[in-house]
Amino acid sequence: MSRNFTIRNTKHAFAVLALLMGCVVPAFRMSAQVTSYGDKQTGDQYGNELPTVLKGAAINQRLNGQIPLSSTWTDETGKQVHLGDYFQNGKPAVLALVYYQCPMLCSEELDGLTQSLAMVHLNPGKDFQVIVASIDPSDTPAMAEQKKALYTKRYARPGTESGWHFLVGPQPSIDALSTSVGFGYVRVPGPDGKLTQFAHASAIQILTPEGKVAQYYLGVEYSPKDVLLGLVEASGNKIGSPVANILTYCYHYDPHRNKHSIIVARVVQLGGMVTLAGLGGFMFLMFRRDHRLAQQDQHLTRRSDPERDES
């Protein structure tokens, strides 16, 4: 009985091994593919060092900082507006700095924001405002209009469109807003070698009804519970605390090496190694248990059948 159990247990362990390896191997294949595209390098930086270009693309959390309410922008309809126009109803706001021609991280950020807000019972326009401002002065109101149509459709809450604002603006307005919230970004060359893309980190900010920075949320996924709490506290002009500065960077094309540099690839590799280490520990314990059960089975067999043992 115990011997059969040991065999089944071992088979079960191998089944678990196969299942987990099925999850681990794709991650390592992904990291191997990324490695072949330049060993996750940008410019002349190697290994785990932060690429020089990203040192200017940090998020410096400036809680209680005042955004420039008088700065001039153009909304998705082509109308000239000021940021202060969105704080006249005494409600907080969510701010996202992106650029509409971004081929990578910005869409992930806006997807994460939309999905999070969809699970918050407050409504844009009535309870808070959503302000998406482009850091690229070459973006146009038509691009902003397309983005608004896309994300309000995904948000799927009719009647709230008036609470979503997609803005484009001149460089002075962009500089004033990005500086006020500590949003760093650096122009980088695109596939054609022209400086048409930006290296930047991903973050959203919660603003008080006075236009002051109340809270930061970093990355591309935002907890609906945290966003709701941030909006509620910001509505009372409460300023939050700094959060862990774990940044997700936008990766970009390097025309000098004809390669892509994926900064987040190291996270995938680390996750694969942790999973593999856990798998090895699990298998060690399983086989050790099987060995112990087998020894107990042999001992019981000898005690129950002494004649067989003597033979």
C-alpha cells in the first residue's frame, strides 16, 4: 500500500514539475529572446545599470505641489482651455501624462487607469475629473479625440464623457505641468532615427480640488480601492504620503544598434529564477518524503514477514 502510494506520489510530483515548467519555460524563452536583441542594453550601458537616458526620466514625487492652473492647452475638440477650468466644481482630478503617438507604455498606462476607474463607484464629471495631457507638442487635437473615443468606450459608462479631458499643448505648458508634478522624460530617437519618441516612467497623480498633488500611483496597474481612497481623501484636500519609487519605464528603439531595449525584461528573468528556486525546493521535499516512506514501508515489511527477511 505504502509502496503504491510512493509511486503515485512521485508521479504526482513529476506532473507538478511538468506543469510548473510549462509556466517557467515561456518566461525564460522570453528573456532569452530579449537577450538576443542586445542583452537588454541601451547605448553604452550594460548589465544592471540604469541606462543614462532613463536618469532623466524619473518620477520625483512632489506632494502638495501646485500644478499651473493658468497654463494654456487645447482639448480634444480643438478648444483652447486652461487647467484651472477643470477645478471649478470643487472636485479632485486624476492626471496622466502620456503622449498619443507612443507605441509602447502609454497605452498600457491608460488601459490600467480605465480598468481601475471602471471598478470605482464614483463618476467622472460628477465626482472627479480625468485629465490626460500629452508631453509631445506635436500631438494634435485629432489624436486626442481618437484617444478619448477609445477610452471612454472602454470605460463603458455613458454620460461620463464630459469628465474625460484629453489635452495637447505647447512646450511651455508641457514643461510647467511636468515640472510641477516631478514627471521627467527624455526625447529619444525612433526607428527612423528622428527624435520622435520619449523615454519616461509610468505614473498617475491624484489632484485636490485646488490643483495640488495629493497622491502618486506608479506603474501601469492601479488598485481600484487605492484610487477610490485617494480620490476621497483628495476631495478633502488631504495630502498623501510618498510611495515606493518602483518605476516602470517605457522602452525604446535604439537606431544605433538596431535593437530594442526592454527594461522590464529583468523582472521577467527574476520571476523565472524565483519560480525555479521554489520548484527545486518543492521537488527536494517531495522526493525526500518519498524516500522516507519507502524506508518505512521496507521496515514494516521486514517486521510483518520475518521469514522473508531471513531468506
